[in-house]
Amino acid sequence: MDWQEAERAHDGEHVRMETLAEMFERSAGRNLSDPAQKYKGGVYERSLANTDAVDAAPDGEYATLTYEEMREIVRSLAAGFRALGLEPGQRVGMFADTRMEWAQCDLALLAAGGVVTTVYKSSSPEQVRYLLSDSGASGVVVENAELLDRVLQVADVLDVRFVVSLDELPAEYDDQDGVYELADVYEQGRQRFDEAEYQSWLDDRDVEDLASLVYTSGTTGPPKGVQLTHRNFRANINQMVTRYGPRPDKPDSVPQVRPDSVSISFLPLAHVLERHAGHFFMYNLGVCVGFAESPDTLKEDFPKLEPTVANSVPRVYEKLYDGIREQARESALKERIFEWATDVSREVYRTERPGAGLRFKYWLADKLVFQQIKQGLGGNIEALLSGGGTLSDDLNQLYHGMGLNILEAYGLTEAAPAVAANPAEDVKIGTIGPAIVDQEYKIDKSVVPEGEFDDALGQTGELLIRGPNVTEGYWNKPEATESAFTPADDDGDDWFRTGDIVTERPDDYLVFRERAKQLVVLSTGKNVAPAPIEDAFVSSEVVEQCMVVGDQRKFVSALLVIAPEGVREVASRKGVDVPSDPAEMVADETVRGLVQDAVDEVNERFEKHETIKDFRLVAEEFTEDNDLLTPTLKKKRRNIHERYEDLVEDMYADEEARVEA
């Protein structure tokens, strides 16, 4: 039996159809004394630390909750939310950072019959108003006083009856009607908790009931509330358990997520990727979830948590590589060793049967470089999941060559979220893997002009999906729902249009091409996929980020964010002087020449119409803080284009003359 047959046949104890609250209860009962959550001291003013539920962890160190302790908190909070007046089916916003209380409140609200509505921590008061108003939220859980104030600024146009803060609140909020600390909810719930009543709440919920409204991060317009039922989530958990969980046919040499695994959580739980893969999926298996202080403290938190598995987005893996390369620049010798080791890594990955000489070089590279990198990640990593965007093939090969297995997957909010994923048994870099079990799909070739993607080994078109994990539509948006689906030509469900262009290879692995809406259509009629071009700069020393432009223009151009340290290093090696200030670098002709070399190298990989004919340098990195990235670190293309409209127009000022030339 091969791994695909084993997946289809698998029906283990972690594969069931039940509500999410029932799933957690069953898992907690099976893993009572095992660690469930690890939390760091000195990060938050946790109100739960004022109760018997949670011990205060030493500053900078981690403390642990067992599944039994976590279950007691979840049960008490569920009873506490009921005491606040929460009724089944009512929506409650979650407006907080990724932390253990987010998970506890999520599961408690689901147990109490609530529908969890996601709000990104970075949301402005106006965005908060939209999300809580659109969902009709009756309550909201906030991080602290800062986020509470954002809610209170717009409270007069909302129907919110209670607001609960995870952190302690200043005394000025003591007399504020409807405002509570999480400790208040916990204590109230603990006093009134009745196990039989609690069980009745679970029994009254059905897998077809709405579990969550997950709002898309809005790269192309106002967020839409994706309706996800308990069945949607639980089906997708089952699908991912069959791919990445324990199965009788898997040898120990194959990375898998097991009850004794440890994960690290740092992506926004408001996004369905982390909520599923880092949260529901893990708790179902009995995994211990450790919460990083923030994405900026991973260098400190990985060694302390020693995770075996982690979920992330491509930008984090890119930044990790940048950080490793930055450390290597401490001396010329260290840099030469690092560059040699990475070359060995790629060579080993691309060689089917390495000879004795290459094996020795790899052994030495591992001793000198790779082991230090793996120790920096805690020393126990078995697998890293990458989703939420495309990862550069070159970078993925480098990580694999180092012994760090990145499993690239694909999904979207409307699928709860997983659709396809590379199996640990047979990873194929450059693909998003084959579809997961019970995920039906087909390719609509009509959306791709004939002659495009001629290099494709298989059929290319828009990916259409259906299955038990796929949403029935968008909250309060019947027209958007109708346009998102295509009627089936059989007796099955309608097909959801993902809006993503993929290639289906003969081996059934899928290759992500581009978002259909993000394809750059040149005025010549040629289509250009920005992502592969942008990803090609990942290994560049002098370019930090790239955004391709050129829609309805005659050629492709790019906005390139410089990497100041890399520019200085390359300039030093070449014996040329460059300004130290990034703002001056972008106007310097020597710097432009260094970047031009990187552009020329990238251009060699693409067809003539895909090559970058012009570029402008940008000093400011695209980030969430400057509203140029989404909370999941995807480019907000419209915002970037508007911010740098003058630079874009300047590149095309003499378009006709340059094309003729």
C-alpha cells in the first residue's frame, strides 16, 4: 500500500466528525496530564494570573499548562460567557494578539454555542466598526486597554453588550458598563459551572452550525466574512491528519505530527491558517502549543520552546534566511564558509546519489554551519509547514539541503483552509503538493489565454474546488456568494472558484502560478505572473523585496526595496563606496549598478516579455505597520502602487521610445 492509498484508508482515533468543542473535550480527556500550552512570562499583564488558573511565569521564561488545566479554564470561561448573556449562534469578536488566552477563549466561546468573529490586532477603529457591525457581534474579547479604546470609540454604532479584556485594565475602567477582565469571566464561570449543563450545551450544537466568521485580510477591497461551520473545520482537520498525523504505515523516518510533538505559534490567529494548522489541528492530536512572544522574538523563543513542528508564511522563512546570512557577515571567513555551505546544500539536494566527495563536503558543512542553524531553531525541528503564499524554489531547496524539511501547502479561507499539501513522504519542491483526501477539484482552462504557460507539464487554468471543508458562502453578501460559485454539471455541489491559476501535473501534484486578479496583462496581450519574478529575488543580497508592475503597459518594471546591509557588503567586496543612509542609497548610481546586476541575473530565468526592463529603488521596507503588507505578510499591491505612483509613472514616462529602442 503506497502513502496515497494509506491516506484514503486511514480512519484512526484522531479522525472524526464532531463539533470543535467536542473535539477538544475528547482530546483533553485523552491527554489530561500532557502539556497543552506553554506561555512566556513578562509579556502580558494577564488577568488570569490573578486567579488559581494560571501561575505567573518568570520574565522571559516559559511555564506550562496541562490539557487538564486548559480544559478547566475553557469550561469555566464557557460558563462565564453564558453568564454574560451569550446565547447560541451569537457572534463574538476576537480582537487580540496570538497568545494562549486567544485559544482558550476561542474554544470556550464555541463550547458555549457562540460564533467566533476574527478581528486583526492591527485593525483601526473604523475597521473594527465594520467587522463588528457587519457580523452583528454581541460581544468582543480584546487584548488590553489600547484595543478596548478602539472598540469604545465606535461602540455607539454597535450592538456589543460586553467587552472582555485578556489583560488587566487600569482603574479608570472599573465603572465602565459591560467591560470585564477575563479573570472576572473565569471566576464567575467557575462558580456557576455545572458539568451536566455544560454537556448539554455541547449536545445542542450540530456540526452544520456556524462556528466562525473569518474575515479575509482585504488585499483587494473590504473584508468578506467567510462562513465556516464546525463541519468545514473538522473535515479539514481530518484531511490534514491523514496527511501529516500519525498513520500505521508511516515509518519513524517520515516527519509527522504526533501527540508528543511540540509546536510554536506566532502567526495571527485571526487568520485561518494559524487557527487551523497551529491551533485546532494541534489540539486535536494532543500536541503542546508554545506561544512565541511575537514574530520579532523567534530567535529567542525557538531555542526555549524546542519545537518539532512550526507553521509559517514564506516571508518569515525569507527573513530567517536573511538573519542567518547577516550573522555570517560578521567576518569574511564566516561569510565564505556560509556561502560554501549553502552551495553544498543545494548541490546535495539536486544530486540523486551523492558520491563520497560530496557526502564528505556535506558532513563538513553540517558540522560547521547547518547544525548551528538547526540549534537556533531549538534543535528538534522535524518539519516546517509553509502556506499563505509562494516560497522561492531556490530557498526551499536550500532549506531541504540543510536538513530542514519545508512542506509547502496551499489553501484559502473559504476551504478552512487546506486544499493541497506536499506529503512528507514525497516532497516535490516547486509544487503545492497533491490535493488532500476528499478534496474534489477541476481546472477551468478557459480563463488562461491559449499559448500562455507553454512550459507547463499539464493542464493550466483556474482551480475550482468542492468538498466538506468548503464554505457555503459569505456573511451578508449573497451577490458575492453567487459569483464565487459555478454550477456543477453533475449531481454534486457547486464549484467554488478560487481565483488562483494552477497547473495540474501528470503526477497529480499542483503548481501554483498566480492569483488570476494579480496577473499582469501587458498592453501587448501577454500575461505575466508577478510571484515567480518577485520570489526570484529572495536569494539576492542587495534586494529585500520586489513588486512587479506593468498592467496595461508595454513592458514589465519593478519597485525594489533595497537591503542596506547587503548593499554595503557587496560594495565592500567590489571596492566601491556607497552612502550609509538608505534614503541616500536609493538615489546613488553605484547602488543602482549593484542592483542592476541582481536584476540581470533574475532576468536570465524568464522569457523576454517577463524580464524587468526598468526599476526604481525604495528605502522603506513593505511592512504591516506601514500598511503595505497584510497581517499574513502578503503585499497590499494597491497600497504599494498608490504609495509609489510617482515612481511607477516615471518608469513609463518614455514608454513608446523605450519599446521602439
